[in-house]
Amino acid sequence: MTTQLQFPLPTPGTVNPAAGDAAKADGMAAAEASTTVEWATACDAAIQVMARRGVPFQAADLIAEGLVDEPDHPSQWGPRFGIAARHGVIQEAGVVPSKRATVHRSLCRQWVGRRT
């Protein structure tokens, strides 16, 4: 027996994958628009370096390796990794705890270079 309040069906409007996808796209576009060209270029180059190594990596590894500095806002990572994935540079390699102490080991995506 559970002590949680249980609903037999989702409340209308609370589960809407299309709305979630639209909100994600809007957020990614806003993050991309606020990213400097210099940081975006450095981040793209760092992703390519890590991709060529052929081992799984996350955003924290780019900083730890000294390949790129922190972005102005953490949301600026997502568009860079998304673009690299769409261009076939990297692919998802699971979800793992973040190595960054500032996010208390919350889950983040891990990536690996695509073999071409």
C-alpha cells in the first residue's frame, strides 16, 4: 500500500510531449542567441578534440582538460552538444552523474565521438 496520492489518469495538460519539445527548442534557441561567437567556437573545437579520443565524456571534461572555459550560463552547453550531435561529430553514450561539484552530481548526458 502506498501513502502517495494516486490519480487514475494524468491531469489533462500535465503530460504533453509536444509542449515539452517546444519548450526545449525555445530554451535552446534562447541559450544559443546569448552565446558569444568566441566561446561557441572554442567549445565546438573542444568537443571535436574529445570526440577524436573515442572515450565517453561530458561538459565537465572539456573544462578539466583545459580545452574551454566556463560559459556565461550553464544552459549554453546544450546547444553546442546538440549541434555537434546533429553534425555527426558525437553521439549520446548514456546518462551519468555529473563530475561537477556545483551541480551535486545531478545526472547529465555523456557523449562519445562517432566513428566515421
